Amino acid sequence: MIGIITAMESELKNILDQTDLQKKFTRGGSTFYLGYINKKSVCLVLSGVGKVNAAVATTIMLESGDIDFVINSGIAGGLSPLKTKDVILPKHIYYGDVDATNFGYKLGQVPGMPQKYVTDSKYRHLMYDILTSKKIDFKVCDIYSSDSFIANGVSLGENVPKTNVALEMEGAAIAQTCYKFMVPFVSVRFISDIIGSKEQVENYKKFESEMSRMSADICLTLIKSL
């Protein structure tokens, strides 16, 4: 079974519209949807925004079904030279707001956990091949997760590079949960806004729904091509 986790309601709806829904249940404040996409068994959930919401939803999903791998699909902010509407397939996902360096850990490392989470090589390269065959341009860069919408006046974490990374609010928590359950994990994100640009918040509001739909379309393309 393929697990699909989104934070945006508009994105979940687009995927549900193409799901042969068989069952749904509510737990931990989230509704989980079980069904089929192109005859492939799937479990979908709208996690909500933020790391705790994402971790709770991921845990319930992994405990409730026989999940082969997890796709986290959604939108993210980007740092130049990334551009609005870029498709991002990350290899590494980090926390951007964790600091336990006083105890000998690396910046961004949760004690007892890796400093970075590596998306599953098999499924990541499969995603590369599918998008390439569909002539869909994509970029590979790292993602940093924090519980802040990073905009003008909101500082980046000290461990966050100042160029060519994406920033969002769920990925690292989902990745850590999958790591603890030993379940493969991949991510696909659309850049909705460029951090520090004069039009950032305006572009986020303008492109949020469009980028959520496009991210859902990419997710559906991947599932149907597996």
C-alpha cells in the first residue's frame, strides 16, 4: 500500500477525486482514506500544517496499514536560484529549527536521530525516471523543515543554506517518523513562493491552490506509472 500525506486540503481533494474510495476512518483528529488509484492500494491523509500534526498523522498511518512507502506531496518556499512553480525532488531533508549543540549534537540534529534524512533511493530514482519520461522538468535540492512560515523578517536557521534549498513545515517530521518505523519515504514539492522577494506573500496566496493542484497531479502521475 502507498501512503500519501498532504498538508493542503485542495491537494488532498484532487487526489481523492481520482481515488476509488473503499473506506475511511478518523483518528487523532485526521481522516484517513483507503482505496485504489489505477488499481494500486493507497492510504491518504490530510495531516494539517506543522511538524507535530505531520508526525501524528504519519504515525497513525504507519500503525494502521501495511504501508510499503510514503509520499509527502505539497508546496514549499524556495531560496534563489529556485523559482516559483519549480518541481522539487529532495534527496536530503533536514530540520531548520533544531539546536542541541550544547550536548554535542550537530546543528539541526534531534538527539538520537540522524542529522539528515535521506529519501529512499529506489523510489526517488523511479520518480526521476517517470518525470523525465513525461518530460516534466524537476530540480533536486535539499529541504529544511521548521514550524515557521519563512518570510521577510523571519530568520533562517543557522544550519540552513542561504541559496538553492526549499523550506516547508512538515517534511522532516514525516521523514523522522518513517525512519523510526523503517518505512521508505519520498517527497515531491512545488515552489509556491521565493523567500525574500517583494512579492513572496502575495505569490504564496496567488499560487497556493495552483501549486497544490499541480503537486497532486505529479503525485497521481507517479502512482499511475508505478
